[in-house]
Amino acid sequence: MDSFLFAWLFVSILPVVTVCAFPAAVHMKSVQDVVCVSGPDLQRLTGLSYSDVQQLITAAAAACRRNPPITALQLQRGMSGARLSLGCPVLDRLLRGGLPVGGVTELAGKSGAGKTQLGLQLCLSVQYPAEHGGLGAGALYVCTEDSFPIKRLHQLIGEQLALRSDVPVDLIERLHFSDHVYIEHTADLDSLQVCLNRRAPLLLARGLVRLIVVDSVAALFRAEFQADDWLERNRQLLTFSSTLHRLSQEFSTPVLCINQVRSIHPDFLKALDAVGLSWATHLCSIAWRSGVVVPIFKKGDRRVCFNFWGITLLSLPSKVYARVLERRVRPLVEPQIQEEQCGFCPCHGTLDQLFILSRIFGCAWEFAQPVYMCFVDLEKAFKRIPQGSLWEVLREYGGSCTLLRAIQSLCNRSESLGHIASD
């Protein structure tokens, strides 16, 4: 808003303002400047009375506000009073009729509590007409963590006759539920913002969608930000929440945000060690991802770098945490390892390979047969393992998203520091 609108507020909203009071406030160039100044300062700068200053602040706030204010009573009654039924009388009574239309609802719980099941049921309930608790439109289901459970959706569609006995059978049979559930997979925050700022408004404006389900919100923020990026993470989270509120208010659409949490009893927070807290939040300290490389002299000339070999000193809690992760990965990897592999495998060691070699040499010596051996230094052949390929292999082996995020938090942004001091 420019200075013309600012002057218009003085002239039209406050006709009692004297001509001598207005020039004192000319240095305020926008309405936002009025809102940012306290009442006593405005009274001192403009020379207005207390009541006139309050009217000016109210008018400036109304000019800056995009939507009309919502009182606590309106929130309690669910804005316009319209609600989206969950298809369950018990849950509808707990939520006073269902999800409020024109509001954002968060559903949080442990893994396996039925959060996704409830979100899928809402995607079907929204397609019923208003007289049966629906909104007569489809749903947008945004997946940020796992793939969309299409099989569970078809199972719910097949059970609608039994679950919604209050709805006429011919009405259920006429509805093509699966044709009106729009699925969007967002692997990062950029694709999530594109979905909410471009595709979702288009579907809402055409009347194809009247429900938005985000499953889940915290997954992307845990995966893309570390503990020291809290400022940027909060900024992105505020942007995301404001986008959801804007869509909900502008199109009178209920929004459901699903989050997975782990219950940590308050009495145990003081006794919770760093390893348990990192496993619960999937975040690692900076010190855990830093290693100090200390050169150790072997032999020969100390001026030659090749006569030193480096040892990396790691944080002790990070070692414990890495061992915890290794214990969880081992049951997934061991069944995939061939029996010829003897390193880092239970009941298979280098002694077994030495025994096999000794037997081969003994038989070859007895029957005067030549023996050919080939040694491959895999460490020099493969100096670096691409982490992206490693995550894909773990997913193919059946690794959960929770375990993958925990491992990635320990590996991402790892750094090595050189120890050059003489002591």
C-alpha cells in the first residue's frame, strides 16, 4: 500500500484529524508502518487523541487483513457450521460432527494407529452428498513419505455398503470413488510447494476437490533439515502452514494433516540419552558427523607423507548410535549375502577361508596340479560408494523409511577434520 492509501485512511476514516496533525506523520509511507508503531508513539507523532489513534490502528489493521477476523466462538462452531463426516458416528460425536469446513486439522499418532486408514475413509466420505455428511466432490491425497496405499483404498471402497449403512445402496453403487481421489507424490519441499500453490488451487477452483490430505507433514522437514537448520526449517514450516490456511479459507475446504509421532513420557526426558533422542527425532548432532583424522608415523622419513597412516577419531555416542543402526540393518542384509562371503558374517570368518585354501593347496600338492589365485583389493577398486545407490539397495532389501532416515541423518553432511597440532 502506497502513501496515497495511507493519506486516505486519515481523511476518510478519521475526519476529525486536523490539518496540523497530518504532516507530522508524512514520513510513514505505508499502512504497515502504522501497524508496527505502538499506540503511544502514534499519539506522540500525530498529535491525535487516544480514541482517534485507536480508530487509526483499527482501520490500518483492517486494510492489511485479507480475510475477515474469526472469533473463538466461530472456531468452536466450525466457521460456517458445515462439517465433513468421518463416516463413523462415534468419531463424529467426538469431533462435534466431523472435520470443520474451512479449517486445518492435524491427526497425530504412533505408527499403526490407523491414521492413514482414517485419511482414506475421509477421501470416500467427501464424495457423498451433503445430506449424507459429504461435500459432493473429490479429494487430493498428498503422499510425502510412502507410496499411496491403493490396495487399502480399494478394500474400503468394497466395504462401503457395510460401513455406510445409512446411505442408500443405489447411491453408493452410482459413485465411482476411485475416479475422484487425486494422488500426488512429493519427495521434497519444492515439489510440495508446487503442488499446493499450482495444482491444488486448480482442482479446488474447478470444484473437483473439496478435501486435502497431507500424509505426512513432518517427514519432509525431518529429512531435509538438520538440527542446526532450525531457522530455515521454521520459515519453511510457516510458509507451508500459511498456504494450507489460505487454501482452506479461500475455497472452504477441510484440510487434514497427518503426522507420525513417538510418545516420550515427560518423566523419562531427563533420563533419555542422546542415542535414544536421535533415534526418536532422526537428527544427529554436528559432532557425531565429524571425524578428526590423526596422522600416525609408520617408518622411514617423516618428511614423506606416505610414511604416515591416518586414523579417524569419532565421537563415542556416534559409535554407539552406529552400532544400534547396524544391529537393525543386519537382519535385512544377512539373508541376501552369499555363502562365499566370510567377512563380517556370523559363523563365517577368515579362518574358514584359510582352511579352504590349505585344503586346496594340500590336494593340489598331492595330485601335482597347478593352483591359480587372484587377489582383488576392493578398497582401491571402489574408492567411494554412491550413497544414493546404497539407499536404493536398502529399500529393495525391505528397509523401512524410518531406518533409512536415521542412517541418512548420520551420513549426510559428514566431514573430516585434519589434526596438525604437534600435541
